[in-house]
Amino acid sequence: MSKYIILLPIVFPILMGALLPLFRFRSRKARNIYVELVTALTSILAVWMIFHRPSEDFIVLNLAGELAVMLHIDGLGMVFGALISVLWPFAALYAFEYMEREEKDNAFFSFYTMTFGVTLGIAYAGNLMTMYMFYELLTLVTLPLVMHGMGKTAVAAGKKYMTYSIGGAAFAFIGFIFVYRLGDTMNFTFGGVFGSAAVAGKENLLRAVYVLAVLGFGVKAAIFPFHAWLPSAAVAPTPVTALLHAVAVVKSGAFAIIRITYYSYGTGLLEGSFAQKIVLGLAAVTILYGSVRAVREPHLKRRLAYSTISNLSYIVFGAALMTPAGMRGGMLHLAAHAFVKIVLFYCAGAILHRSGLEYVRDMDGLGKKMPFVTACFFAAGLGLIGLPPMSGFISKWNIGTAGIAQGSGPAVFGVIAVLISALLTAVYIFGFLIRACFPAADGKLPDASGRTAPSDPSWRMKLPMAVLTAMVLLIGFFAEPISEFLTRVANGQI
Amino acid sequence: MAENLWLTLLLVLPFAGALILCGFCGQGRGRAMYLTADLLAAAEFALALFFAVPVLCGGGYTCRIKELCGFGLSFELDGFRAVWLIILSFMWLTAVVFSKEYMEHHRHVLRYYCFTFLTLGATAGVFLSADLLTTFLFFELMSFTSYVWVAQEETKGALRAAETYLAVAVLGGLVMLMGLFLLYHLTGTLALDGLREACAAVQERGMLLAAGILMLFGFGAKAGMFPLHIWLPKAHPVAPAPASALLSGVLTKAGIFGVILLSGNIMHQEKEFGWLVLFLGAATMLHGAVLGVFSVDLKRTLACSSVSQIGFILVGLGMVNLTGGNALAVNGAFLHAVNHSLIKLVLFLLAGVVYCRLHSLDLTQICGFGRKKPFFLAVFLCGAFAVAGMPLFSGYISKTLLHEAIVEGGELFAGSAGVLLSVTEWVFLVSGGLTAAYMLKLFTVLFLDEPSERVKKCTRNYLSMPVRLLLAVPAGFLLLAGLLPDRILLPAAEQASAFFGAAGAVHGAGAPHWFSMENLSGAGISIGIGIFVYFTVVRQWLRKRDGQETVYVNRLPAWYDLEESVYRPLFLRLLPFLLAGACRLAESVVEKTAWFLSGPLLAAVCRLADKLVAGIVWLISGTMLSEKKPREHLHGAGRIAYCAGRVMDDLVLLLNRTVRRKRPIQKSFVHIFAVGGRRTRRTAGLVARSVSYGLMLAGIGLVITMLYLLLG
């Protein structure tokens, strides 16, 4: 079999997405079938690659010296690749119904499909150069999606997103340069690349650069001072906020942080240093900050966006613990939060789509009108709070025990932050659920101020929600195999 | 211990039952639903007996499912758990059968039944769990499913109470989780059978104590321990009566289950922990009893009584820890927990009967309901005498054991510790007295006072046959157990003692002379205090005659409510205010720092560059692309532009008057400058907001890097 096949899951969706506007589809239905086929095929390819991953690196092209575009699938890449491959076809299915009433949906689906390829590129990147390239591409390819509405707020949000991302990438680039100059290799190597004598005496400099790089990638992972673009971006259509701003884009940021921590800079260099303390502290602050803002946010989608900010930092916190247990916890949360948050956003989107309601205070008694959506929200919400045995609990348990075991001051502070944040999560999730399920006796039912009287959406929205909700539950109940696999990844065995 | 996977059937049955009810008994099929529910509860009871009876005759079962939930679930059935399994499944059976009558005219009955069975499964899971993670899992599940009970009526009061309940449960759960993190870090295991030894070997005693206190917070919150008891007096009056019986009878005991683990096993070497439990227990005991005396609502009185009785159990558990597993304390705490469950089952169901007929629980409204109802009287008396610790009833046995434990513990400690214990003894006796007082108050209300208008109107038959039967069983047990303590209660307690510590840790004689003068005098003092309080406080101060009617007044000051005057302001006003303030502060700090970091120089350079670009743009548009612009009328110009314009205008005026008299200049420079300035600003703003600005910042970052690389 040709080694070029690893390119396929990356190039195929980008190409087909770019070609989409050229096909003159006679109806939306034909276009939808085309998009669904492309994403499904890509998913199959991506998952197939995971099971038949090539053992040697595949260099696509060599730019100069060590600057090569190189693909290689390792354990971490498998986790991220599998995660998005599972989610994307469902997300596309959901988007079909949601986008029916929007304009320019051809352009939307074109970029939506291309983003899939780019994200897979990040997952399967074999060296820092390739990851950085796809990382920058991701910003460009998702920008039209954020600005899709082209209203004043949408354009402003798009500009904000752009400015933040490019500024962050500049920081990340500093980290990139140092690995290039001082590291043994650009390729991702478990345990780090700073083995040679060239590093001696420059450890503290490298640690400082690591902090800069984390902050740079942290812009997409919405670490505290650089989070502001995410709630603004909630203005984008829900399929975008759900898939990109809860999974693909933001998780790319968290993924990149795990990459440079464990595979480029290496825990040996960072463990116990000031760099680790700074990153842990920032993550802990973000965890608290996101939850507090979510509690005070009346707009449902923005509330979920703040919740995402908080939860992304769980991952960063787990990764920054620099122990195998911490990395496992971070990766578990990466997976668990993806499923949970995508369902929650789908529910918010379905509510917005079917009833036009955006603010939690208007949603009294919605549970009676939209029982299916509320049930999904309920299950995923419990997962987000971390009620055992939901998936959120398993990851929280792993992160918490890892944090206590690590034992430094910022780590313990972070664990406390995680627990306080879980409490606040309960407040903002139940704030909606109780309103929806137990309306106060004098409360009014939601009126039909929206475009239609509120009711459950059709099967195209329901199916992704049902399947993904089931996944939320299943991941929690049968976490053992996943946890075992991640343990092996975190120990560098895969 | 035999491995027995079928044990999980005890959990699967209720969870599946809830699904069956949900799936097959939709709206409008009431009878089928009631029948299914009854059958399911009966099946669970039969199953419980099937598993528990062999265990009580010796032996035990364990069960471990490694694959589930990431860390595996493990269960165990030993003597202690077997006793509780029987009690809880019996209580559920009674409650479910009674629910049929109680819920007849209520809405959302199906939801109520579903969550009743879900809670049954979760509670059984807590009592069967053999490692703390499994306990925690089912404990949390139980908290969330029982929320629906409290919110069932969907009135404002119910929703508010449910909110409190959920808040306490979630907070307790998370604090407990922190304790679990610490404990797991210290011992490396959470399996109950190895935990005692593992904890004994821990070096960092301070950390262990912290873990224990955090977990006590979690379990205590569910048990109703002071100062976390606030949900109890609010939740019980609004929940349906059968649910109240279960909440108070079983769910609080799930919290006690955890406290037993803590004080008997995990923290058995930490005497500080014992004192903590003892004092919190004493506070709970007294506080609950005082609230009970003042209460003017039937179910609220019973709820306060529950708080108080939980305090008695906690005092016993404190003594278990302090005496290192004295048999008196062990048996007393266990038996009081068992008694309290059955007592509250009886009393809450009676309260449910009252509510069914009168639709009120206000003591003034229900005066005289029990008149000419001999069965009602008999059952009520069994419950009341038992809870007040009257000799010949089971409550007397457990209270005597607890009392003896305190007295015997006092002999172990000298000095101030001994004094503290004798103070505890008096608090114990006074609380017992107050218990007698509020039960006497209820007795007078139900059976002696003149019937109220409401009661006179109600003439229907008040109890159906099955309910009579189900009430008679626990009531009879309370009497029988009190008469034959050595036959019934002590063997059960012996079964349980292993759970309070490793075999051999429980020591001392467990059976005092029940009816010796010494023990009778303890009960006598209590009941004496009770009668005294009743006639001085309740009769004189809390009860008024209003013509024909007797009126009970609430004399409790409004501020004497921990929830309303401390917790709610703290958690809903102060903390959000502080947290949000902190967030806002952090945001502004970040903004300011970003500004400072970019530095006045950098900012100036950037601004200059902006102005340069904007200037060029303006220049081009002003020269090459110039169009005749219509005069713009300005409302305001920048200060500098205005000044410069004025200066220019004055110059022009001067010129016009001197040099250019013949061809005066007509332009107004104020206006020209203002237009120009505004245009520059607008363009600069556009540039600053645009992508190029971000790119420029990125470029500056790159330049700095390049500089470093060149120099380094």
C-alpha cells in the first residue's frame, strides 16, 4: 500500500470543500448529500488510518533544512483524530437543518468541510512545523464561518477572533523558533527534544519561551487573558459554535499545548520550574474565571461559551501537571468535554432554531414544549457538572487525584478551583434546567415570539443529539478501556 | 465472603423498574401504574429478604464489577448492610403502597413514581457499596434523584426548598470529593476493607484529619448535621408525605452510613475528629429539638425532630470514636438509627393521612383530628413514646445505650474533657426532654384540643386496610423491640458491630440492666424536663385561646433562621459580588497591563504609524482623488484643531485687513482643520481596528525575536 494514503484524510476534504462552490447543485438536498458523503468518507479514512497507521514518518515536502511538512500518527494524534472524526459527520447532519434558513449556505458548507481536513492535519502532524502550519490555516479557514452572518456584531467578532489568533500565533512562533534553533529535532518526541549540550545554561530562557508559547497556543485554548474572542464568537451559527468553538478550534489549542509540553519542550525541562507554576496558576484562574462569568451570563450560548473557557483550562491544567496521570486526565477531559459540550450547544441551537429564544430567563417551562432537547441537555449537563458516573466525573477524578499527587501549591489550588468550578457549573446548568422543567407556578410558558411555536426539531437534528448524548453516557459507564489506552499514551508507549 | 454477582440485581431491579414505569405506564393508565409500582416495591423487598436473611445467619456476599465507570464498582453485603437493606426496602414498600392514596389527586404522579424507584436504587447502592468511590457515585445519584421529591408540588415554596436541598447536596458532594482526593492520595486505596489499616499507617496525620473533615462535611450535609441541616426543615413539609418518610428515615441514614465509616474506621485514631463529631452532634441535637418545640406545622415539627434525633446518633458516633469502639456506643448509635427510621416512617405516614383528609398541616387547623380514631391513637402513641424514649418502647433502649456510653466515656477522660462530657450528658438529657415536650404538644393538638372547623367538616373514612396493616407492622415492632430488647435489638446490633471497626475493636459489655433504677432515672429526668417545658413554655407562650378555637403561634423570631439570615445572603449576594468583582478587577488589570506592556513608546510608534498611513490615505484622497466636498457642519472639533484653526483664522483676519484687503480670504480654518482631524481620526480608528493592526503587532513580535537571534 502506498504511503501517500495518509495524505488522503487531510487533502480530500480540503479539496472537496474548495470545489463545492463549483458544483452547481440543483437543490439543497443534493448539496447536503454531497457534504455528508464527503465528511463520512473522510471520517472513515481518518479512523482507518488510525488502525493502520504507518510506522515511519511521511515527509510531504521539504521547505528548507529541517523545515519539513511531515505527517506521523502517534498516540495523542490518534486520540484527537478519532475524536473529531466521530463528531464531524454528526455535526454536518445537524448543520443541514440549522442552515436551512440562513443564506449563503454553500459557502458555509465549503469552509465547514475544509476545516475538517485542516483539523485532521493538526492531529496527524508529525513535527512542530507542520502543526504550526495547519494551526495558522485553521484560523484562516474558520474566519468566514465566524463572520457568516456578516452583521455588525458578526464582523466585529470575526475581527476579534482574527486579531487574537494571529497575535497568539506570533507568540507561538517564538516557541517554534527556539525549538528549531536549540532542539535536537523538530519532530515530536515523547519526553522532549532538548537533550543536547547546546541547551546547557539556557534552561531558564527556554522555560520562559515555553510560557510564551503556551500563551500563544493558549489564545485558541482561551486561557484567561486571551479568552475574550470566544464569547464574542458565540454570535456565529450554532453548528460553528458547537463544533469549532467547543471542539475543533479550541481543542486544537489545548492539543497544541499538550504537544509542546510533552513532545517538544519535555517534562524533564519544565517539571517543578517557574514555567510550570505560571501555567498551572493561569489555568486555575481561568477555570474559576470562566465559571463565574458563566453563572452571571444570561445569554444561553454565551453562557456555554464561558463554560467552555473554564473547561478548556481543565485540560491545560491536567497537561501542565507534567505527570502521566495529569496528561491522562487532560486527555480524558479533552474527549469527555467534547461530547458534552457539543450536545449542550446543539440543545441551545435547537432552542434558538425552533423558538428564537436566546436568554435563559425567557425559557420557563421549555421542558414541556421541547422534551427531547431538554432531556439531552439534562444528560449532558449532568456530565458537565461531573455527576458520577458520567464522563465528566471520570476526567475530573483523574485530574483531581493527579493534582493532589503532584502536590505543589498551584496544583492544589487548581484542584480546589476545579471543585469550586464544578459547583458553579451546577449553578449555571441547573439554573437553566430548573427553569425548563419546574416552571414556577405563576411562570409563563414561552410564547411564540420566535419564528415558530417551540417544539422538538426534526430527525436531522435529533439524531446527532441522541447519538452524542448516548456517547456521553457510554463514555462514562465504560471508561475503563479508554482510560487504559490513554494511560499508555501518557506513558509514551504509543 | 462469597462472590455473588446477583447482588447487583438489587440495584438493577429498581432502575429497570423506573424505566418500566416510564415506558409502559403512560398517562391515563393510573391503575396499571399503581399496580406495577406496588409489585416492583414488593419484589425488591422479597429480593432484599432473599439476600439478607442468609447473611444474617452468618456469611456474606461481595461483588465486584471492574469494567464499569472507569474505576469499577464493588459491593458487599454483611450483617450491618443486611439489616439496613431490609429496613430500606420495607420502608420503600410501605411508602409506595401509601403513595397510591396520597398521590391520588396530584399531578405528575408518574414522575414521582419513577424518581422514587431511581432513588431506591441509588440508596441501595450507597448501603451496599464496598469502596468509597462507589459510595460517592450512588450518593450523588441519590441526591439528584431525590431532588424531584422535594420539587414535586412545584409551588413556590417547594421550588425554593428544592433549591436549598440541591445547593446543600451539590456543595456537600464536591467538598466530599475533595476529601476523597486527599484520602486517595494518602492511602492509595478507597476499598473499605483495607482502609482502616491503610489509614492507620498514614504518616501525615494533619492531612488525614483534613480529608476526614472534608468528607464529614459531605456526609453530614446529607445527614442533617448542624450547621448543614437547613434543608431538612424546609424540604420535609413540602415533599409528599411518603417521600418525607423516606427522606428522613433512609436518606439521612445514608449520610450516617458515611459518618460511621469515618469515625469508626477511617479516623479511628484521630480523637480530635471524635470531639468534632460529638460537638456537632450535641449542637444538632439541641438545635433541632428547640426548633421542634417552636414549630407550628406538623411535618415541620417531625422534620426538626429528625434533625434532633440525627444529633443523638452523631453523639453516639462521636463516642464510638472517643472510646475506641465501646460496645455501648456502637450499639446505641446503630439501634437509634434503626429506631429512628421506623419511628419516622410511622409518624410521617400519619402526617400524610392528616394532610390527605384536611389539606393542611398547620397545628391550628388540624386540632382534634385524632379524636375517636383508636387505631390512629395507638400508632401515634407507639411512635411518640418511642421517639421520646419512654420505657417499654424501643427508643428507650437506644437512648439508654447512648446515655450509658456518654457516662462510661466520661470515666475514661479526666479534667476538662470529662467536664465536657458531662455537659454533653446534660445536653443529651435536655434534648430528650424537649423531644418529649414537642411530642406532647403534637399529642395535645391531635387528640385533646377542640376540633377545628376543618376537622368537623371531614367525616370520611381515614385509613384504608392495606395502609393500616403497613402502619401496624413498624408500630408493633417499636413496642415489641422495646419489650424484648435482648431478643430482637441486641442480636441485630451484634451483626452490625463489625462494620464499626475491625473485628475485636468493639469491646465492653453491650447490654446494661435495662430497667435498673439508674437507667430509668435518666429517662425519668428527660420526660420530667419535657413535661415541665410543655406546661411552662408551650402552654403559656406558644398556645392561645381564641374564643372557642385553640391557636398555635409561631414565636420563633424571623431572624433565627440560618438559611435566610446567613447562607442565602452569603452565597447569593456577597460571594457572587466578590467573585464577579474579582473577575472584573482581573479583566481591568489585564487591560491595563497590556497597555503598559505595549509601553508608551510602542504605543506611540504604533500610533504614529497609524497616523502616517492614515495621513497618506488622507493626502491621496485630498489631492489625487479630490472631489469637491460639500461643506460639512461640525458640532465639535478637537481642541488642538480648534485652537490651530482659531490662530489661522486670526492670521487670515489680519491678512484680510492688511495685505489682502482687495481679495479677502473667505475660508474658515477652524472648519477645515476640524474636518481633516476627524477624517484622520476615523481612518486611524479603522486601521487600528483592522487586521493590519494585529499583523503589525505580530510583526513587531517577530522583529524582536529576530533581533534576539541576531544578538544571541
